Amino acid sequence: MRLALAQIDPLVGDLRGNGARILTACREAASAGAELVLTPELSLWGYPPRDLLLRASLVQRQGEELDRLAASLPAELTVLVGVVEPVEDAGVPGLYNSLALVEPGQWRFVARKRLLPTYDVFDEQRYFRSGTSAAVLELVRSGRPWRLGLTICEDLWVDEQLQGHRLAGADPIAALLPHRLDLLLNLSASPFGQEKVALRQTLASRAARRLGCPVVYVNQVGGNDELVFDGVSFVVDGEGTLVARLPCAREALGFWDAARDQASAIAPLPERLEQIFRVLVLGVRDYAGKCGFQRALLGLSGGIDSALVAVIAAAALGPEQVRVLRMPSPWSSAGSLSDATALIERLHLPSSTLPIAALMDSFDTVLTPALGEAPRGITAENLQSRIRGTLLMALANQEGRLLLSTGNKSELAVGYCTLYGDMNGGLAVIGDLYKSTVFALCAWLDSPAAGPCRRDLGLPECGELVGRAIRDKPPSAELRPDQRDSDSLPDYAVLDPLLKAYIEELRTPEQLIAAGTDAALAERVHRLLRLAEFKRRQAAPLLKVSARAFGSGWRMPIAAR
């Protein structure tokens, strides 16, 4: 039996468009001799559909689209499609997360997801009921019967020792042991995580050895709001050895012949920093395109954060579609201005320069009578940021561009950012990258190792992109003379590990102090993290790449002690 792995990029809620995308993959698969096409979890809806699942009219439309797909399917081809299945009673939740087997002229539900994640960014128990039994599909293909075990995403995540935790409930893999399977299929929508790509394959390999059969894993690809799905679908044989793999961060249609059970095309897996870069580029491209934007805008300061965002945006949309603004103040250094100019020339970006000194004077003149003195300190610094934010929003509105926020996770964590200023924007591109990761990613981008990736994404293959002058510059917001980030914050080499411990590892100040962290430092960073919650609640959506990001998976109260 020849299988086709359809690693597709659906648009959430676009049942008609997603159905057409599945049909296109099926026609290509049929022309290549495939007999069974596999698509990701909820592939007809796009994952995650969230409260669109509460619209009864969309659920009804699903049946119409499945009918349309069945009527158009190439002869002798079968496809597994991720769908929702209405329950037969009036209880709530009223749906199953299911798979439909679509054949020429007919379709039927064949599997229900058993483990429903309700942690981090997942909220499936809000919408779905759990399946209660193992799903086994028997097909006759290539003149022989095949017994296929069907699982959906989390159903594979049952190895507590490997994962560190697992959902309470059934073990869907154990439930399949008595069925003596020929293949285990897992159709997934698993968002990118820096450790997850390898972990998925390890989980599949262990399942293959438990069941004594190959495992075929098909993952969604593409960006949907804050989540970016990396794809990297694969097949492991009955001993858990990798025999096929699809590429990272792009749509692909792969093939594997189950009867021969031998190695197929194995796409190379990028190293960690390249994975992050490709995922961020995909996230920007899909967020912009799926929201109806072709062009973007950002403020370019000459610092490393805005430089990285400019490179990502140029790779995602094309440099001609990315306009940058330089908005120097009296405190902007000559080095920052020249570094920004050099980056603009390297990337061939459209740009404008709007000095803000006159606007700063105007605000001082208007506010002085009410304040009894000229704005000073943090008030004056925030006014500069808000002047820039207003200029950026004006151009974004006038030209119909997506404004990209350039703040990083370290700043967002401790509140080193300004509401209605540098936080303005429709997407926080690097809002889930710690500052130390920003430096590491920029160093990789400027290294020869990044050349093939840069060429693949339409960037200059050789020479610096970010530039050593930007990478070596001490971080500074330049909102007052000779300002450095280190005036207000610990060095990022010290700060970032503490932030990761608090945010991603859920550790307490007491635990860090017991492990040797200076008590005053541990308490100070924890306090900054807690007090900045009201800012994060008003921040632009960000692209999640870490184990825990400041998005839908972060649900801390603002008023708390």
C-alpha cells in the first residue's frame, strides 16, 4: 500500500478552501500511485478552530464539504481527513475530535481522539468529548488486507518517563496491542517547540516497538495566530528507525510504500537556531497573509531586536514589501543611525526618516503647565516611545501595512517596554525569544552556516545581514543620554536563566535561592515579572517558539498577591 503524507497549511475556519487544498493533494497523490492519503488533525477546519467550533452552521457545512470532497476524489483513492463529529445527545461538549474516511462517493467517521489536552495553549475539553475505545480500520489495498490503528495527536503522548508528565486517562497505544496492527497512524496538529521535533520521533519509535509495527506521523504546517506548526511529518519502521521525513516549516507531500517497508526520502532536519528562524519566517508570512496583509512596517532603531525583526520580515514577505522608519531623537547615537542605514542597504528595504525632536518639544510645551514642570524621568522617556508608536501606527493605517512590534521576551517579562509606544503593533515577532537567544540567532544568521537557509528564503547568501556593529553594541533603548539596558536590568546572561526558571520551569524564588541565586536578585526579578502582567495583557499576539510563552498558554491574574 502506497501512502501519501499530506503536510498541509490550512486556514482556520475555511472549510471550503481547506477541502480544496486536501483535494489538490489527493489528485497529486493519485497521479503518483498513492492509495491512501493522510492529512493532519482537524485538517478540514485548521487547528486550532477554538470558538468557531461553537457555530452550529459551520458544523453543518462540514458535511457538505465532505460530500463535495467524496464526489471529486480520484477513483480508487482513500483519504483520512481530520474533522469534528457531533454527539448524538444534547449534552455539552457536543463534539468529538475525529477522523473521517473519505472514499469516492461516500465518507464515514472512523476514529475519535481519546486524550484531550487542556494545558498550555490547548483547551480541547472546552469543545470535545473523549473517545472511549480503540480505533482500528481494516482496508484491502494492493490485493491484501491491512489493519490500521488510528490515533490523533495527543493519543501518542503516553510515555510519562520520556515526557515528564502525561494526561490522566487511557493509554491509547496499550489499547491497540491486542489488535496486531500492520500500521499505526497518528494524525497531528502539534505546534513547534524547541525540543518537540525530536521528542515526537522518540515517542513514535517507542510506540512502534511496543506495537511491533511501523508508525506514520503526519503533522500540520503553517502559522495560525500565535501558533506555528513546523510539519516534519515522518515514518518509523517497526523497530523505531526513521525511514521517511518531510521538511521543516513548509508544505510538502511525501510518499512511503508500506508493503516494502523500506527507507524513502528523508528530509534533513535543521539545527535548533535554523528551526527557530524558519518557524518565525513562516509565522510572519502566514499571519500577514491569512489576515489579509501583503506589506509590513516596523521601526528600525539600529539595535539588534529591530534588526532581527527586519531580517525575518524580509524573508517572510520580500524586502520590497517591508518598509522601515528611522525616528531619531536627540539621544540617538550616530552609531545607531549609521547601523540602521547599513542594514537598510544590505536588505534593500524601503525606508523613511522622521526625526522626533520637534514633537518631543511640542509635548513638553503642552504638558508643562499641567505638570508644573517639563516632563522628566520615566515620563519623558515613555513620551519618546509613544511618539514613535503614534508615527508608526499612522503610517500603518495610511498604507494598510501590518505593524510589527520588535520587543523580545526578556523585556516583556520584566516590563521593560512602553504601552502605546514600542509595544504598538499587530504582531510581536520575537516576543517569545529571550534577549540572549536574539543575540545567538543573529550570530548564526551572520555565519557561513546560515548561507543555505538564507538562499532558500530569498535573502543574500553571503556576507553579514545583521552586522557585527549591531551584534556587538551594548543593548540600549537610547531614551536618555548614555543609557544602557544594564542601568535598569541585570545583564541578560544573568536575567534570562532566571526568567526561564520562573516562566517555563515554574520555579519559585525560594527554590532559586536555595540553589545558590542571590536572594535580592531572585526576589527583584520575580517582582518585576509579576508587576508587568498588566502590560502583557495588552501586548500584541506573539509567535510561540518556547515551552511556555506569554500568550493563550499564560493565564496569570493581574490583581494578585
